[in-house]
Amino acid sequence: MGIFQRLGTLIKSNINDLISKAEDPEKMLSQVLVEMKNQLVEAKKQVAVAIGDEKRLKKQWEDQGVQAKEWERKAMLAERLRVAYSTGEQSLIETVLSSDSFADAIADIGYFLDIGDQDKALAKQVEAELQRAKRAAETEAATPLTDPDAAPS
């Protein structure tokens, strides 16, 4: 076994010597620099693509947000029309049907919705006042009546 081991060591040392003689540190360094430059160019390309994708996705996100708001508004208007139809609110239905365009109809419905929102707020205020009056009446009813002519004991 000793002979094979020595032969292996001899071959390895000769190969390492050949490689060491063939190595030129200046050439190796310049090759490393060329490879690093190529990697830098590729990295810059990938960053540019990523930035482009980010901008495109951000624009899509904003567009989708605008579209979602528009569809939500349309759905609310459609629901308001449905309620108006089911309750027989003829003025709103006639206004929408007499509009020249969809945009005019939306503007008209928006006007009615604003009035409806104001009516809802007013109704809440009236309901709160009614509750307060009921509580005051209950409090008044709960207090015992005293005779003003009765002398204190």
C-alpha cells in the first residue's frame, strides 16, 4: 500500500506544480474582474426589469382601485333604485328615466342620495330627541308628588 500512496502523492504534487506554473496572478485577476463586470451588468438589467414591473403593478393597482370605487358607487345606485322601485318612489325613478345619459342619471341619483343621507341624519336626531323625552317623562313619573299645602313634620 505504501507504494500506491507515494505514487498518488507524486501525481498530485506534479499536477499542482503544473497548475501553479500555469497560473498567472495578473491574468486570473483580470478574468475575475471581467466576470464581476458581466455579473454587474446582469444585476442592473434585473433591477431595471424589477423596477419596471413594480411601476406597472402599481399603476394596475391604482386603476383597479378606481374601478372598484366606480363599481361600488354603481352598485349603491342600483340598490337605491331597487329600493325606490319597491317603495314606489316615483320621483327618483322618473328622474333617472328622463336623464339623457348614464352620467346624468348618476348625478341625479347622487343628488337624491345626498338628500336621503340628510334625511337619515335628521331622523336619527329626531329619534334621539324622542328617546331623551321618554326618559325625562319616565323620570318625572317616578318622582313622588308632594302636596304643597302639607306642613312639614
